[in-house]
Amino acid sequence: MFKAFQLTFFLTLISLPGFSQEVKVHGYFDVDTVKLGEPIKFYLTATYPQTYQVLFPDSTFSFAPFEFQKKRYFQTKTTSGLSYDSVIYTLATYEIDRVQALALPVFQLQKKDSLTYLTETDTVFFKELVGALPDSLAISQLPLKTNTAYNPVSWLLNYPLLLIGGGIVLLIALVCWIIFGKRIRRYFTLKKLVRSHELFLSRFDEAVENLKTSFSPEVAESSVTLWKKYMEELSSRPYTKFTSREIREQESSELGQPLRSVDRMIYGRLAPETFDSFHQLKEFTKNQFNQKVEEVKHG
């Protein structure tokens, strides 16, 4: 009954006008219990002045102890100077803790930083499907078979010869590693870089083509998330933790225009006239990849 009341509150909050000039957030689960791997919905709403810029967590956010599956946006509604945003997250848990809790933030963007508003913590109970198993069985219940017959051994391992041969192989391998170890490491590092880069380009091009064929903010977000994850792997910098503004300020100013364009697609839900912003992100990645290759070659 309590969850039904919360759902009614969620739907009412979307449709009714606000009454305060503050950012107010609310979040809760739609059920009281959850099973292992079973989808569960978490409702998140925010009420804020129309002049504020507010962001909700995306797929790169950590929903621990739950794992993100998908989300559903509701169109922003504005009445009497107040805006209302809401998202339904579909999550799943693979933890077996008896009680599992979650609270999500909503971010208000400002010029140099952001304010974080955290929802109240909501909990669900984990429903076990398997009862407790006994720690031991009586000996009389064990399916044992008795066999005292002698089994002849037809072959014996020559341990001294094995140790000598193994020592020689290790010595040869050590000498080769000392002489050629740096070249070997460089070869495999470059091979891994090229393989990862080709895989990224293939997936990124496919995602952009899908976006051109059928535009949606979710596909645009998944495309830029794919780019962030690869850049994080390539540069060992936490791109997935950065907002678009932080990437522009801390990484490269040339990313400013394409990231702003992508943000408009995702948060403004507006289809662009061209998809040059993704091409610019791709070219930036190629330049970073070439620099990384040169570092490895001459490192």
C-alpha cells in the first residue's frame, strides 16, 4: 500500500504546479522486495525554478548495490516559473544482502561547480529463492563405494629430469626476456592499442549511423558514453566521471563545441541538423591515439 501511495505521489508531482523556489527531489522504489537479477524500478523526480539547469544521473553513474539496465525520461513540465522533471530507472541487483538501499542525486549546474541534492534513502528486501543447506551429512547417508583392489601403475614421472628441463627452459626464457623484454612489451602494447582503437571506431561508427537513421537522446547518450569509456582507457583519465564542462576545462578546449552539441541532443532532446559533433569527437580520439602510439614507440 505504501508503494502504491508513492506511485500516486510520483504521478501527481509530474502534473501539479510547484509551490516553492527551491530544488526538491524525491526518489523511491516501486516495490518492497526484489529477487536476484529481477528488474526493479526507481522513480526520481525534481522540482526546481525554471531558470535552473538540472541534470539527472546517467548510465555511467554508480547505482551500487544495483546495476543500471535502462531509464525512461518524462518531458519537462513548467508551470508558474517552476519546472518538473522525472525519470524512471530500471535496475537489477546481484547482491544477496537482506536489506538493500539506494539514494540518488540531482545536480544543479552553476558557472564553476554544481550543487548536489540527494533523495531520501529507500530500501527493498532481498527475497531468497533457495533455503539454507545443511553443513554436513551423516556418513551413513554418503554415497560411498568400497574398492580395495590394487591398481597397477604403468608409468612413473622422472621428477629430477623434469626439474632439470624446467630449469633450462626458465633460464632461456629469462635471458630472452632480459634481451628482448622491452621490445616484446612494446609489441604487445601496440597490438592491444590498435585492436582497441579499431574496435572503438567500429562501434562508434555503428552507433552514429543508428543515430542518423533514428534519432533518440538515449542513442546519443550511449554514443558519447562509448567515447568517454574509450578515452578513459586510452588516456587513463576518468572521462566517465567528468561532466562535459569538466572535460572542456581540464582536457581540451577543442571539445567544447561538440560536447555542447551532444548535450543539447541528450538533455534538450533536439535532433541536430548535422552530426559533425560526433565526427569531431572521433577526430580528437584519433589524434590522441596517434600520440599514444608515438609515446609507446619511443618510451
